[in-house]
Amino acid sequence: MWWKRKRALPDFCGDLAKAVLALDERASEAAFRAIVGSIEKAGPEELTEGARRLRPALEQVSIGNGGQLAQVAAGLIEAGADPFVLLDVLVERVIDGLEHGVRFPGLAEKDGGEFEAPASQADADALIERVARAAAQAGISREEGIRITESYFTVEDWIPSLLLPAQQKRVRQAFPERERLAAAADAMSEHADPAPWLYGLLQVLDDEPFLVLHRPSGRGYRLTVSGVGDNFQLHTLLAAALIGDPAHGLVDGVRPKASWIAAATDGPEMMPPGGVRGQFELFDADGDRIWGEGRPADIPVLDGHRVVVLDKPSYERAWNTGRVYPLMRPEITLDRVLPEAESAGWLAKVSGRESPEAP
């Protein structure tokens, strides 16, 4: 058992937590190296205990000094630690950092608008003085101005600690403060590179009912969709689920290549050679085109289902990437093939709408 060893991963995590709070850079680096050297040999229980020992420091450290802690937390979760040990505190810290950071551009305008991340202690001191002047002009305290600035320049170091667990379905389904976090990530998307990726994960649907209608054949299908990152991936997975033997109620056509399906699910190669090609033209129930760059959550709901209408492609479509989140496992379940009359009823609700012309 790990707790019977002289020194093990949880001990090193505890060392790192103490060193970070003490602002002891030498001890922090030593603990970090020890964690890196032991993480691959650690089992889930040891990884989880290591994560637990980081928690007090993650709660207390300033956002500017906690980036390394957050990165270690992400590494432990990726290696197999229980993400729920830290999820609530990580969400709280990232929300706080995003909501403070998004105020920085307005604050910066009070003192010329041009601020760069400090590269030295002298730069940091100069930045603090400028921030202090801007804060006074904005009517906020010097401390609040520094907190806003620190958040703006460092919150992106914390965001990956949520990108990893959010690719797990069980985490997404229990995510605290999901709407608030999504709004904060969206607001900071222009200023923090990982923020749009976090926002996208927070839009992912799970156990969502879809109604798919194949207009050329008149057939319809009820599916359940989880863990799909964009509509390019959805396109590939719908083709994989629905193209098959018409005698079994499926759609006639050429199935996606195995490499395309692997790229869209859990294959190691996310960008298959030659890219991925589309088999359909996708429209929603209103007759609007479903663009590949969009997300399944953008597809409108009709009578309790997100409706996708498959048409013959008006031109050849291709894209490079099978999926946008490497660790997120999609699920598309074909629940039933609709009887002819039921399919016709659904098609009647969307028929008569002219499909937009291809650009």
C-alpha cells in the first residue's frame, strides 16, 4: 500500500502545497520534480489522495501564484485521480479568475490601454504602479485592481484543470455552477486562449434525444447523443450509425471509413490522412443549414427532440479533424427506427421548407 512507503506521491503533493503557500520557490520545484517522477507509478487511490492534499493550497493561494498547483491537479486527474475531490474548488477559482480578469481591459483603458504581461520583477513593479493609478481613476481599491490584473494574466494557467475532467460525462453531468462558468468563459474568450475550449465543453449535450430524418428515403430514427463536440463530429457519427442495409431500416449509402470513425470516437489519430468526407447535407427542422463548425446544442428543439434532416449533399464536403476534444468519448445510440407513418408525420412538420441553396 502506498501509505506504507517512506515517501510517496501524496507526500510530495503535500510538500508542494506547503511550499506554494510559503512562496518557497526552491521547495516548490523540488516537490514538483518528485511528483513528476512518481505520478506514472501511482494508482488511482494514491493519485486521489495526492489531489486531496493539494486542496487547502488551491483554496488559499492567490491566482497568480497557483498556476503550477492547478497544472499538477490537472495531471493527477488525467492520470486517474477522482476529479470530484477538487472539482468544486477548481470551478470556484476559475470562475473568480475569469470574472475578475474580464474587467481588466476596462481598467487598462484608464491608463493608456496598453499593458503587457511582466517579464521581470521590475516589469511587475511598474505594472502594479500603473494598475494602482488606473484603479484610483476607476474608483476601486489598489488591491482590487491588482487582483483584476493578476487574474487577467494568469487565469489561463488554471483553465486546463477543468478541461480534463469536463471531458468525462459523469463530471459534465454533475458540474457545479455550469451556467455561470460558461458565461464567464465566454466573456474571456478573446483574452484567454483556453477559455473558448472550456466554453465549448460546457455546451456539450449528454443523453440528449435526437430525431433524425432522411428526406430522400422518408425514413426516421430516434437516437440518444452524448459527448459530441461539434457538428462535423456529429455528421460522421450519424453516418456511421445510420448508413447500412436498407432491409434493416437503415439508409443506403457508403459508410464512413474506419479511420474517420476512429478519429471521431476514440482513435489515437484525430486527423486521419486525407481528412474526413461528408455523406449528407444537414438541416434543422426550420430548414436552416446545420454548419459543421457549430455544436449539437445549437440545433433547435422541436417537440422535445433536436431534429436533424439529412439530404443529399449539394457539393462535396470535407474537414480535417474527427473530434475536437481528444479525451471525450462520444456516444450515439440508435434507439429505434421509426415506423413509416411516424416518419411521415415528422417529415410533414418540416416539409415544405425550402432547403437553402449551397453557397
